[in-house]
Amino acid sequence: MGSAASPPLSLSSSSKAKIDSILQAAVNPLGGPTDVPPYFFKALTAEGELYSKGEGEVQDGKTITGDIVLRIFSNTKLVTSIAALQLIERGLVSLDTEVGSILSGLRQPKILTGYSEGGEPQFVDAKNKVTLRHCSTTLADSHWLGSLLRHYNQPLLFEPGTQFRYSPATDYVGRLVEILTGLTLEDYLQQNIFQPLGMTSTSFILSSALKSRSTFPIAYRVPSTGQLLPSPPAGALPPFLVDLPDNPSPWFMGAWGLHSTFDDYAKLLQHLLQLGQQEKKQPDAKAIINEQSLKSLFTGTLEKEAKPGLELFKKSVKEVEGLDWSTGWCVVEEDWPGRRRKGSGFWDGLAHTEAMVDPASGIAIVGGTQLFDGPGDMATRNVWADLERAVYAGLE
């Protein structure tokens, strides 16, 4: 892990102005293919904020801020993965533990090979056992429906460990946490991650207090025209994306179910930065993971033959060379010119919340919007890339 420069990093006034102008030019809630809904952006170091500001009005007529409650979808994965790392530290499980020994639905996994002429699914027995490592790195992909219904007994799509295919396999990790601790995933995360870090606005449950701050309905981009709409038309999306219950108990989805705020998620990212800076490390109870677990979050785990699946999935990032997957999220194996450096960890959510930690540069960035679109949205990707470049150009 890298350490931040001393004295503490700051952001030039010209870069702050550049970020302002990028946001102002991009945000148009009823715009076209190059526009985005209201957008928030925060950059920080281990010591404090470099920039924190939003552009555009949300439902209550106020400018978007970092404490508005949103759905972070797959940014949930990092949190659930950290929970699993905590259990590894406690000796309750290891990355090589056979998940089938805990989750009966994966005890004798089958692989879906195709369908008969009559439409009947065809299966073969998997040769490899599904391990926690496979679930943490999405190297064991199950059918979507099985994860959504939490049946945990759906067929796999390939031999565990042989391919990377992005999936909600972290749902299995969340269920494993529940079984090993005797707590719901909600209660475990609250006690062991959210409360220690002061993340008071993060939960699977949208309480009345959180709901009063959930004033940013998810917008929709029409795939055929690029037009932005305030909300998805009826029937445009699967019901589970649009109609998630305020309290999904007992089905807490470890891959995609959390509500949070940009300010709350920034606390998690900043904590990871602080843990990685030797001169700021303190052996106190607040550290949510140890040094070995922290290192694993920024170290790739995929075999060479599995990496093309990740790079294909993230092709909309453009800089797809040198990507890997750690025990919690995607990691960068090469510097991105003008942007994040080798060893950075990052991921995003379905509605375009973004998060990144760059230990070598000593910064973290979180931000984004709430938008459902087609298979990738280049407008939001481009805005994020421009904002990231503006930060790196102005570090002092």
C-alpha cells in the first residue's frame, strides 16, 4: 500500500473550478444522449476532503448533496466482501472453504449446459467445488433468478474457478455471513462496519428517517434515443429493480441491496486509505480489517485465462487493459494516464454510483447519480472520467 505525500495533499483552485464547469455542462435532467441527471462528486484524502459538491436539483427542489439517500446496488459488494474478510480474520472460514459445506444448495453444484429441443434444461455435475474465493471473485456464476429469490440452489454456468462472469454471487457471501454469525446481514454490517465508521445512513432497510432523505428518484435513459426521463416507463425494467421493498427482511442481498449516501460511503473509502498509510495507522478497535485483509482488497486474484471476462465486461471503461479482481472489487494493474494509478480499487453500482481508492496517490473518490439505462451509459462514464482527470491534474 502507498502513503500520501507530506504535507497533506490539496486541490488547486483551478481544478476545483474545472470540476464545477464539468458538472454544470453535463447536468440536464431532461436532456439528451450526452447529458446526465443531477450529479454529486467528492474527492478526499486520509486527512479530509479535497472537493465535495453536487449539481442539479432533486425531488425536493434542493441541489443534490452528499447526504441524500440513494440505492448503491453493486457498491454493496465491497461492504459484504469486507464482512467476509472479518470472518476469515476470526478463523470462522477461509477463502478456500467449500461453500457447499455451509450452503446446502451448493453442496453438489450442477452446471447448465443448454436446453433440449423441447426447452428442458440440460445439466452436468460440476467437477470443482465452489469456494468462498469463487464467490468473492465472481468465479462461480449462478443463474440470476436463483440469487434474486435467495434459493441458493440454482445451477452454475461454468466450472467454478475457470472463468470470470460478473454476477450477484456475493449474495452467497452475504448468506454465509448470516449462517456463520447467527445474525442477519443487516445486523452484522451495522455492528461491525457501519457503526464503527459512523455510517449512520447505510442500511438494507429504508427506514422512515432514511426515506425522508430519499429524494432522488432514479431517472431513465431511453436506449433508442438517449433521451433522459424523470423515471422509468411502466414495464421498461424488471419489477425487482423498481419496486424493492423498504424492508426486504429476511432477504438482505449482499451483492446489490444497500441504501447509502455519498458521504457515508466516503467514510468507508477514507478508512481504507487511513489503514493503508503506515504513519497514520493506530492499533485501535476502529480498524475494521487487518493489514493482510486490506492488502487482499488491492491485489488481483484472477488466473490469466479468467481476466478476459472481466475486461470484456468493463469494456465501456475504455482503459480495460490490466484489470483484475481482488477479494472485494476491481483493481488496476497499470497506471491510467492522467487518472488512477496501479493498485487502485474501484467499482460502481447499476444506477451509476461510483467509488475508487488510489492508495499510491493517497486519494479516494466517490460520486455519481441515479440512472437506469441500457447496456452501459457513456455519458455518465465520460463525466466521471473527466472529473477524475481534473482531480489528478490539480493535486498539490
